[in-house]
Amino acid sequence: MSEYIITTEKGKWEVICGLEIHCQIISNSKMYSGASTVFGADPNEHVSFVDAGMPGMLPTLNKQCVHQAVKTGLGLNAKINKYSAFSRKNYFYADLPQGYQITQFQYPLVGEGKVVVDLSDGTTKEIGIERIHIEQDAGKSIHDLDPKRSFIDLNRAGVGLMEIVTKPDFRSPEEAGEFLKKLRSIVRYLGTCDGNMDEGSMRCDVNVSVRPYGSNELRTRCEMKNVNSVKFVMQAIENEAKRHIEVYESGGQIAQETRQFDPVTGQTKVMRKKEYAHDYRYFPEPDLLPLVLTDEYIDSVKKEMCELPDAKKARYVEQLGLTPYDAKVICENKEIADFFETAAQGRDAKKVANWLMGDFFAMLKEKHLELKDSPISAEHLGKLVDLICKEVISGKIAKDVFVIMADTGKDPEQIVEEKGLKQVTDTGAIEAIIDGVIASNPDNLAAYKGGKTNLLGWFVGQVIKQSQGKANPAIVNKLLKEKLDK
């Protein structure tokens, strides 16, 4: 594994980083109320009396949120704690109507786990999961609608969250980026979070410190709140690490504080001095009993688990003959993996993967389409590969058929039939074309017989051209060589 070291005139520095990822739980209703969780509603449309913090309103724990968090814990190879308990985390924000957040503090639902990430140099690294606890989300403050006033939208208030806390195992921006992509892939496979960072349903707090290279000390860290893309997380780590180094090398000290990353400038700025646990005055939530799970319950969730990206990738490599890179790209997105498996069913999986990652992905990009909107179905892509493998059409003709498929959505077999694109395999017809090409090019024939055997490729090209791309290339090569070598 290549090391990420920041070198200055005064020395070498190592980055230490840990992440706290907030994943909104996929559930029809909120964590402690029956209000809807549908995204995109008008402001304050999905707000119950509980979410609004009205006096006397009592929370009721959403069983689906618990189920989803347990499922996520299993997907991250983590320990499921049979006993967990809820606490109140007290702080004041305008978008937190209750004045506290119902969360888990001392006894989280999920304990230690691990995730293996693939790095660009071909190595892997294991990232430790410290814990996963469940809690309610806050509302949203909106500051850009009026020059003098802020507005509050409580639609998000009370939505269930999983806070996934990693160990400080990251030593480079790349490791953090690959972890976030892997985590997003896993929760999407499981159906526990949609992973849409641009909608705020997956947000990341980034904790960064640095230390002299070779040292084992852990220095003061700073936290950057609510970074909302993989790219920005990587930029935030790199830029914050450089800020720490500049402070240390100029003789200063880093203060533990919460900062905000500005994606426009690439810099971080202070939001507030870092709080500690006692600042929040955590105490047991009096309105919710501790959560006690049985072995039977945990086993029932295990039975729902699907094949996750790592297992799917290994199967694609071992059983379908894909390269590790191709398998990783296809497995990262469950919808793409499902599409691939449908297209590859009973066919040459490697050829299907090549078409998927080449012409198909390029077509989606060119047309600015999502996979679900593709004009080419998985079945039709598979049929196109069938036509090539059965030598009904050549690879060159297949490219033309693919373009028509992308424009019309038609079945490739129908296109080949309508356009008369089937390969010519009749040796008599191909021989006639070959004889004509040879007769028309006596100089090249003489050069070939004189030792320039690389002209065989030129002759093949001429025959294919004369046949409008329909002549079977293998038959053309065989017959041409026989005739030229006479």
C-alpha cells in the first residue's frame, strides 16, 4: 500500500482521520412519530406534534428503524448489542424544537465492525467501525430566502438516523473516499439508506489531526461538519491536514473545534469551539424503555440479508471470469449489478461486461440518462452479445446495431432482420468478392508474394469493405490466405 505523507521543508507528516456518517433510515415514518418521511414536500408539511416539540407529546419507537439499523450492522460485519438504551442530548438550535435530541450514548444498538476497501494501487485496507447508534434528525434552517430572516423547515425533524462512527484508521483522503463509496454501496444494497448525499440523506462529519511521520501520538483533532460529497470529504481532509501542519510548523497549537468546509474556496472556517460530552448534559431518556433484542430477532434479520458487494465481486471474478476492476465497477451499484446479471444470464459474461462498461455506459453519459431510463434493456444487450457470439453479425456491425438500439429501443434481432445485416458466411459469395479484390490490385498481390505478408490485413479490410461489413472475418482471413499463398 502506498503511503500518503505530506512533506514540507521542515519534515514529514502523517494524517490521522476518522469519520462519523449520518445515514437517514429508509422508513415510511419518522423515528418517534407517525409523520411521513417523503422527501421534497412543501416546508413543514410532514410535521407531527411530537416533531414540533409540543408539550406533553411522548415518543414511540419505530420498529422499522431498529430493524434497518440491525440490518446495516450485519452488513458491516458488526456486533449487534442485545441491550441498548436511549439518552437525551441537550443543546439549542432553532431547528431542534424539543431542545434536545433523542439518541443513544453509552449503550449503542451496534458495536464494533469492519469494512474492507479497495485502493487504487491494487491493495486493500480494513477500516474499523466503532459503533452505530440510532437517533432523530434535526430540522433544516434556511438562510438564503430573505436578507434579514431565517426560516425553519421541520419536515426532516424526527427522521430516523444511523450514526456510523469509524475508528481513526484513515491515513489518506483516498482511503476515506473509497470507504464512503463502499459504505454507500452497502446501505443501498441493503435498502436501509438511499445514500443520496446531494439530498442530505447521507452526511459526513470529518475528524482530522496530523502527527510527525513515524510517531504514535494522537494530537488534537478538528471536526468538519456535514460534508455532503465524497469529493468534498477528500478535499476537506487534505486541506485541513495542511492547515494543521502550517500551524505546528509556525510554533502554534491546534485548538479542538468544530469547523465548516467551504467547497468553493477549499478551506475550513471555525463554527464553534469543540463541545465535550458533558456539555450536552446527556441523561437517560425517561420516555423510552431500554431496547432488548433476542437471538431469534437477530437471526430473522440475518435471513433477509442479500449478497453484498464484496461477495458479489468475488463471485464475478471466480465464476464469471471478470477482472477484479470490472467486477468492482459493476458491483458498486446494485441496479447496475442486477442489469448485468440479467444481460449475462447464460451468455459470455466477460463480453457482456465489456459492452456494459464500454458502449453502454458511454451511451448513458452522452444522453445524460440514468440506468432506469436506458432505451436499451438488459435483455436486448444480452441478445446483441448473442448475435456476435453466434456470428450472426460481426463486432463492427454490432456497433452500428447498438446505435440504432439506443435511438429506437428496438430488439437487436429485429434490427438485424430489417436492415439485412446478417453476416455472409456463404464461402462461394465471399470467394467471389475475394477474387474481385485480388484481380483489382495486382501490384499489392505481387508485393505480398514478394514477402510483404503484412498486406494480408489490407486485403481483409478491402473484402470486408466490399461486403459492406457483412462478410465473416474469420472465413475471409482463411480463404484470402489460401488464395494469396497459391
